[in-house]
Amino acid sequence: MKYRVVQIEQNIMRKNDALAETLRGRFAQSGTLVVNILSSPGSGKTTLLEQTLTRLAARRKVGALVGDQATDNDARRLARSGAPVRQITTAAECRLDADMIGKALEGWNCGPLDILFIENVGNLICPAEYDLGEDLRVVLFSVTEGEDKPLKYPLAFNTSQVAAVTKIDLAEAVGFDGDAAHASIRQVSPGVTIVELSARTGAGMDAWIDLVEARAAEKGRRPAGVG
Amino acid sequence: MHELSVALGLLEGVCETASRDAIDRVLAVHVRVGALTGIAPEALQFSWELASAGTVAEKSALKIDHIPLIVFCDRCASERRPAPASGLVCPECGSTCATIVHGRELQLVAMEVPQ
């Protein structure tokens, strides 16, 4: 069949990107620091958040949105910190998107937040493509996962500003090679800040909390929007 | 597995363009997919078949242009193509490159329609 070509040239993610920009504007107005946490299933996102919310809740207004394909178990775990927490059940979707965040914020009576944590669905491929309007993207990588994981999922590491090596208390038991892990993180994300921590023992948690608080203070000081 | 979301995003662009130009049949759709996106081509093909069923693009061919990862090496002052699974490391000088030139593409490029 004879055909003609219609040029289109558009980014497939454009709708999500536009919604994420709207969210970013809204968070700029409220001075809320938004932290999007990515990792494989089982790297310790919920445990890290539990400890983080508990430590911050006393002096900062913090809240969390939690994405899972099924169950609200994680939200219930996090709610024990006393911080407002809302579960987003994504069903078939393997990641959160900006539209889900916008909808979850509607009618969520959490008051103005200094810091909003978003626990993404456990997956290192899909969430990397979706901007949620965050200021800080944090990718977790536990010592039990293999030092070359960043090389297998380069985009998740490359688009993150912080890479957190978790479960560091298990490093010796599993023969974790920290130098090799740092090198593979650097190979895909030369400018990333690397922190090492154990949410269970508390090792490295002060540095992590300081990092988040410093960013929150910076955002809170910034004049909200223009006009 | 976000290929179905990608296919639905593609379909939206295709249908919008078709309705704008009063096109009632689409024969093929061209997309650009970068190496860093983690998109599995077979899964995207399959998702496209599902997503396009019952639309102007039903049974249209999805033509995927695979874009390799290309970085800019500051030390070599040149664009380079890293070896597979070597991150953003320059294959010539071994330095890690901060700038991704190509590889993140996820674009609807064009469509073929009957003349």
C-alpha cells in the first residue's frame, strides 16, 4: 500500500513530565522538600523510612506516600512513627507516576509538610523514568545485592542525587566489597552522594538525617514561587 | 514492565495526531527507544498490539529505532559509546563521563498513513 509519513516527534513521557512540573510548583509554594525513594524489592526502603520518620517527626512536619502493587502493610508500618502516611496501591503498575501523587495529595489531610517522602514501588527499572516532582531522588542498594547492581540498572542510579548503601551491618557476613560497590555506583553516576547506613543498628543514620534536614532547610528558606 | 504504559502513551499521541489530521488508518508507527530506558522490545511490541486494538492504529507495525548509549567524554572532548554494562565509562580513556548524549530517548517519531 502506498503511504505517506506524518512526522510527530514527541516525548512519550510528556504528560507525566508536565504533571510533575505542576507538582514541583505546588511543593515550591509550600516549601516542602520531596524525597523519592527507589530500590529493588527488599533493599530496606520501609525500614529506612520507619527510622527516618521517627527521628524527624519530633522536630519537623514529615509525611510519607507509599506505593505498592498490593497491600497497605508498609503504610501501617510507617504510621507507627506518628507521621501522616498514605498508601497508594498501584495494582498493575510497577511504579508511581505524577498523576498518582497528585491524586493521593487530594483530600489527604496531612497539613503543610516540611518533608514529604515517597516510597516508590520496589523496582529499579520503571520508576527511574517517572518524575514525581521530587527535589531529591534517593536510590537504595543493600549489601546483599551484589556490587555490580548499579551497572545493571544505570538509569535509576544516574538520575539519583543520593545513593544509599543499606544494611551495612550485614556487610561482613555477606562479604560485601564496599570499594567495588562504590566504584560501580560512580561508573554510572559520577556526581552522586554516597551514604552507607543501617536503619536497624542506626549506623550512618545521623549523616543521612543531616543530609535530608539540610536540604529541607534550604528549600524552606527559598522564597515560595514568584508573584 | 512499563511497556504497556509506554504503548498507551504512544497510542495517545498517534490518536491525537490522527484525529487532528482526519486520518482514519495508521499503517505503521515509528518510535525511538534509548538503551538506558530498560524497555524490552518484544514486550513493547506485544503491548502495542494490545493497546492499539480497536483504534485507528489496529494491526499497525511498530518500528523501533534502538538508540545506543552515547556519552560525552570531557577528557577526550568527544562523544563515545561505552561498552555494554560498563556504565558511563569512556572506552578510550577510562574516565567516567557525566553527560549522557543519547540513550534516554522514549519518543514517538512519526507514523505511516495511506496516501
